[in-house]
Amino acid sequence: MSLLTEPSVRLEVHSRVPFAVGHRFAGTGAYEVISATAHYAVDPEATAHSSIPDLGLAPRDDTGRVRFSGDVEILRPVDGGRRRLFFDWGNRGNKRAVQYFCDAPHTNRPRTLADAGNGYLMRRGYTVVFGAWQGDLLAGDGRLLLDLPVAKPDGTTVRGLTTAEFIVEQPTASLPLSRWSSTRSYPVSERGVHSARLTRRRYPHSAPDELPTGTWRFARLQGGGTDLKGRSTALVPSRHDLHLDDGFQPGWIYELTYEAEEPLVLGLGLAAVRDLVSHLRHDPAQPAGPVDYTYGWGRSQTGRAIRDFIYHGFNEDLQGRRVFDGLLPHVSGAGRLGIERFTNLTVPGGQQYEDHLSPADAFPFAYAETVDHLTGERDAIMKRTSDPKVLHTQTSTEYWQRRGSLVHTTTDGQDLGFPPNVRGYLWSSSQHVADPAAGAPTKGICNHPENVVATSALFRAALDALDAWVSEGVEPPPSAVPTVADGTLVTMGEWSRQFPAVPSALRPHGPNELYAADHSTVPPSADRSRHYTVLVPAVDADGNETAGVRAPMVAVPLATYTGWNTRAPGQGHGALHEFSGSTFPFAATEDERSITGDPRPSAQRRYRDSADYVAGIRAAAEDLVGRRLLIAEDVEGAVATAGNWSFPRHCFELP
């Protein structure tokens, strides 16, 4: 079969079973679960694939194509639904869309009615597709896997320098080179075993100390169990693991520089999404049923993947047709994916303390065209007629940790805005991860209890707005992000003057800055004299953000909610912690406020009683409904959550 006639994807269906024991969802009916393997065939010479690193080094079959395969699962309305496909860009191989859009428990094997949560996606009649796109994952926990080829020209081994960063919360003897148990490590070469260097430093910009080679080795510790056979331990040589004789210790950033080999052709994951969704949309023989409109959603890592997918032109299939009509990248910040040789896709985008020089943040950052003021380069995420409509949503955390302001400003910090086919929304005073089933806040290794703002209902309104925009031409709500012009997007100095003197709050010394970096060096280097301007949202007298979409809990607060949290002593003290936010409860009474010296009015002063607080939550929710930022059915959910002072998210009582 010629390259021109062979399809780029073939679905091999393994099973079709009823979902939720045949439960009939209101307005749609019953669903079934289809499990399949997608077999892909890609022409490495095609112009559409020119942005995929190392594709030309991948093994080819007799037809000249590169072949690979991946897991696919489809939740399909048996009677056809509304002919809308919703693609979940699974975060690190995990299925997340049903969890967040339906307030459901997380599972990688949705089969029961409980797994459907409130059933929002099913009641809306969506065909939900889970397709593997990340090729460096290992099997386990039901993750979706993509089996990618190794770059191996003419059977030879590709080698090169790379780095791996290790941070632990408790002493640990050995770790995989990938740092993540779920993720394939790039093995050290035979030569690299002897030439590798390991350093450690307290903070990202601290001077590193090199560890003597006799104190660490490429090996893993096994054994140490409680039964007789496993009680003893052994140190096993391993090209995939790193062992420290004294163990990895909290409070240090370890960095290994080594010669790795066997890089995967990771960029094929973007081609896989393109070809799978195009196949499900246009091939009448595909098993998902008829499709009129296609949407996709990803959060964090997969929000960055969506932005890279658009930027590199993968939203146009090989026949020149648009793939996704609309996309919902969530909490990506200003980053993209980064799919260069030896990239570890599981590693998050760069943060202030962790993975600080990750290549995920590279110009262009904005959807609209702008100029990199450091280099003079002009570019944009959105620049093709095949581009989808986009609703970009992010939390406060992205402004602090993921350079979120650069999504809608120039690189030197001036307002830029969005092109006509993009809207942007800050979910004010909320944090990167907001589990729909969150309970009482915990601190972990941070100084403050985590952010408790509930935002999952905002996902449902965003998808409804995107669908109306695409299928009916109804404009979505106007963008709601902080701006320089109205004083709601500010420098760290201005924010510091605004933020109240909250008792016990250890403030950050600033957001995660972004410097001009040279990623051609190993390890990468940064020029601290050349930086991009990162701004943060302004706050009111309570310390809550003034711009954006205020969830009911923020509009009618019981605390100051921030998108940042600081690391505790012994854990990188004072630096921002990963993607964590904070909750600083108001004093319950005026007596408590006077003792603590809290400048914020107490809850007793703000609300007559619990009923008064609940009434405020209802009014705030109804206001969001009027602005199409919340759907009507979620008003009662917000009110129910607010009962008893939103316990257990807030743990205090008033007399």
C-alpha cells in the first residue's frame, strides 16, 4: 500500500461493555466503554512532521513509515448523544476529565455509576475519548501508554549529555534517573557511568557542591522487607537508577549530568492526538459514532501540550482539515511542552525551587503575536487559519509559579490581550490543583495550610461556553484577567504594599522569575541580567485578588486565599513550593482578632451568622450564572458546600 493511500491510524477494538451497568443519563441515555489500541503510521518526510525532533532517526518499515501504537478508551453514548467529541489529554497517562468536570473520584478505569460523579459530561451527551499521547510512561495504575520508537539511525545508538534533578521530602537511598517511578529513565551509557557528575545546592541559584564519585553510583537498593526472604538488602548495579551512600536528603537540590542513550521520539505523541481525533471525526467506520464538533481539555502538563500542539500546527490534519474546533488548556501558565531529545515529559514546567531551568517556558508565551524584547524575534502561539477557538483558564498559582502574566502581556510587561479566537480567565485566589472532593486543608512540607477554594464548577461553565461559541456562534464571556492598565496586574513591590500583615504568613520574596536561558549547555545556564517581566495579580485589603473570576468562596470569603505557599524549614525554607496555594483564615471573633493583631475584619464582624454567610454565597453564585461563568445547576451545590461555614474546608465556629 502506498504512503498516499494507507490510513495514518487504525483502531483495534478489544472490548465494548456497558458503562454504569447500563444506567440511563438524563437527556442522553446509556453509555458504553470501548477499549482499543490505535496503530499509527507516520511519514517522516512529510512537512507536517518537520517539528518532531529525531523523527528522521526513527526506524522505518518497508513503506518508509514510522509505526507506533497507543491505548485508547472511549465513553460513548449508545444512542449517539449530541455528536460532540471531548478529548481528555490524560495528565501523565491518567484520566482526569470526568474527575474534574463531573466532580467524580479519580479512576483510570471508569466503569461504575459512582465513577460518573454528577454525570455532567454524560448528561450533556459528550463522547469522551481518552487517548495515550505521552511516550515515556511505564505501565502501572491503569495509565494510558504510548509505545514509541527509539531514535536509532541504521541500528546505531544515539547518545548525548542530559541532566536529572532530584528533590526529596524524606531521606531516600536510591531513585530512578527519571525521578518518577511512573516514568522511563534514559539509561546512562557505558562511558557515562565513569564521566557523570553529581552536585547539590540549597537553592536554584546557590553555588553547587560536587559530590565525590566514591559516595554515589548507578545502582538501586532492593530488599529491606519484613519477611524472611526480603529482609536483607542488596545494591544492584543499574543503568536506570542513582544511589547515594548517605541517601538523598531533604533541603537539597541534587543535579546529575550524564551521558544518556536511547532517546524516544516523543514528538510523535502530538501526531498521535491529531491522527486519532481526525480519524474519529471523519472516518465513517470508526467505533465512536458520528461526530460534528470536537473539543479537548488538558490541565497543567497537558495544558502545555495543547499550547504546543497548536503552536506546531498539529491542529490541521494531513488532509488540511481542522482537528479540534475548540480547546480548553487549564493551568498551563505561559509554558509549552518541550519535546527535545532526552526530554522527561513527566517533569513539570519550571518552578521557583523545582526544575527551575526546565525548557518548558520558551518564547512565544502569548497567543497573540508579539516581539521578544531580548532577541527581537516575532512570534505567536496562534498564527494559522486551522487554529481552534481557545478558552485559556489559569489560577493564581500560575502567575506566581508559571509566569502566567506572559500569556497576555508583552515580554517586557505591557498589556497585550488575546486574539479574537481566544479568551482568558484568571480563577482568582485559587491554586493550581483543586480536588473536587477536597476536605480539611493540610500543610505537607509547607508553612501554611493549602488553598481550599472550590473551582471545579467553573469547568462546566467553560465547556458550555466553548460549545455555544463553536456550534452556535454565541460569544463566550469576555476575558477576565488582570491588566496593567487598570492596576490589577502589578509588580512584586506593589503587591507587597497591598498584601495585609496576616499573622504567621511567611510571604514569598517574589514570583518565579524567567531569565534568558541557554538550553544548549548541559546543565542549562541562565543570564540573570536578561529577564522577562513577570507580574502578579493585585489584591484587596483582605489579600484576595481583585481581578478575574471570583468563585463564590472568594467573593464571600472566610479567609485570605493565595496561589502561593512557602517551603517549611529543612525543605528549602522560604522558596515557593511546587503548585501549592495557602489559606489564611480570618479570626473567628473580634476578641481573637485583637489578640492576634490581625488587620482583617473577623468573620463575626462580616457575617451575622451562618445563614448570612450562606446567603452571600448564593448571591455570588447567582451573579456568576448571570455572567455565564457558572451554570445554574451549580448554584445549589455552592450553597450546600457553604453550610456550617464551609466545613471541613474551614474549621472554626462562631458563637
